[in-house]
Amino acid sequence: MKENTIKSMLIALSLAAAPVALAQVPAFEELDADGSGLITRTEASNLPCLHANFDAINKADPNGIGPDEFSQALNDFCSNL
């Protein structure tokens, strides 16, 4: 009986330590909440790696990050997700 208790505890600990879900990067369209075709600084706050590097990423259009900049930013700043 003690062996079953130990096994149950080990299983419970393993499940608790396992990540609930793998982090997923939202699609450009998901971040572009207003559908403007650009991700604004406010919209970028939904992806911390994008928000923290917004000024370095946002070069082409002063109003926000476009799809090409977004793709490049994922490689340059969000690769650990």
C-alpha cells in the first residue's frame, strides 16, 4: 500500500511540474486587434518580446509594426518562445 501511495505522489508531482501548454506566439492578425494592418504599441503589449523591442522593430511605418517587421521580430526578439 505504501508503494502505491509513493507512485501516486510521484505521478501527481510530475503532472504538477509539467507545463500546462506550450507557449504559442499569436498570429499577426490576432495581435492586430483593430484590423489596421499594423500592430500598434498598445496591441504589441500582448506579446512582451514585441512590446519590449517595439522601437527597434518599428522602422517602416511610424504608426505600427507591419507583417514583414513582425515576422523578422519573431526571429530576432521572440525566438525563445
